[in-house]
Amino acid sequence: MPKRDSTVRGREFGDGLRAVVEATGLPAREVADKVGWHESKLSNVINGRGGATLLEVALLLGMCQASPAEQTHLLSLYPVADEKGWWQQHGKFSPVLSRTVTENLRAAEALVGWQTHMVPVLLQTVDYMSAVLSASRTIPADELQQRVQAQLAMQEAVRQNQVKCTFYIHESALHLEVGGAEVHGGQVFHLFLMSAWSNIDVRIVPSSAGAHAGLAGPFTSLAFEKYVPLVWVETDNSSLFVENKDAIAGYESIVSALDEVSLNATETRALLARLHEEVEAASTAQPNDSLDRVN
């Protein structure tokens, strides 16, 4: 069955409008009647087939008593619902919880992530996550706990839906002592445990690989049962959702190249186990070293 050529914006508009209609507690036919629509017209608008003016959609949202913020958001999406590619510019810092990211993670069937310098968010422990967020200079300090909870919600969305995940991580990310030795050791051990999950495949790109196809930076590719795939690229203050067919093919070639140079699953687990032992040994020896220096 061919996949629907929908867009990220279109799906977010449709899902948002559907939620607004359902929140009324009324049957769709009755909601349509109240604004003088046929039920099929309401279905067409929700499912991205158009058929209503922007003013008509505004009247529908008002009748459903959608919040002002939700009305503004959905009305901004409706005229551009068919446009592919979405560069969300957030200003000084990104929102606490990305609606677009969360909704697409929930809908995804498979995920492929590439990370060059740190453990991917979806595999981070709470302590590691907190250390990463604390080090940022574009995130308000008073939002730290909110952001931790938001990222944990992203992890839960993937876990609940049993999304098939493959994570490619450069070896250098495993040696970066984020949060200190104890947090570092805990994160490496967590990675080791996660790599044994049936729906998670962790693959390490060794430093010995030298120059590789992923040098341009991290990204996450999402595949869906009903929709064409997309690639999500995140920066400190913006999110890019790539939907162009040729661009997607380019990212797929990068993944293929990373797969060729990465360690296999067994080798990856062996490396993680060895690194954890090394971190634990260094952590245990450190107090004794300090005592020797004092003596």
C-alpha cells in the first residue's frame, strides 16, 4: 500500500483540529452542523484535503472553544499545510517541549539517530541529561527540571510505541565525561543495558574510522507506517524537519556509510562493557591516588 504524501505541517494541523473537535464531546456530525458544514467537509479539512476557507476554519475553532493559543497556531498552519520542509526558528532558546517532535515520535514506526559528541537524548540518563542542559547557555536555568521531564516524555513516547530504534554514536561521545565520573559511568552502563533491548540497536562508530560520512553533524530519521519519512535536525534555537525526497535519500546514504564503518552489535556491547569497567576502575582508584599524594 503506497504511503500518504502528507507533510509535517499538515499532520500537525489535522491532529490539532481533530483534538479540538473531540474536546467538545459532541459527535463530528453535530459539530459540522453547528457551523453549517456537511460532516464530509469536516473530515476533508482534518485529513488534509482542504475544502474550507481560513475564515471558515477560524469560525469552527471559535465554535469549538479552542484556546486562543491553539487557534493562532492552527490558523498559521492551515494556509501552508501542503508545504514540505519546516524550519522552526525559536528565538533565543527552543521550547520546553517540542510539539512537532513529540507528535512525530509517537507516530513513528522506526527511528535512526546519529550523534557525534554526546549520547542521544533518547538514551540519556536523568543525571546525564541534567548535566547537558545545565551546561547550555541558551536554556533558562529555571526551566531545567521542566526540560528534563519533557525529554523523559519523549523517551516514554518511543518506549510505549515500541519504535524500532537504531542509534549510531561516535566513540568520542563515550569518552566525554559529562557530569563527572559517576554520572559518566552510569550513562555508559545505561547504554550497555539499553543495547540489549529488542527494539534498540546501538552501534558505535570507532575513532579509528577517521573521516566519515557523518562529520556534518547529528540528525534523526523517522519512518512511518502510513507516511513518507522525514529527517529532524536540531540546533540550540531551531528545529529543521526535512521532507524533500532527494534530501531524504541523501541522509539515507549517510546512514548506509555509517553502518559500513560502525562496530556491529556484539562489538559495540563489548566496547561499552570495557569502557564501563575502565570508568569504574578509575573512579575507585581516584580516592587512593589522592591519599597517596597527601602522604
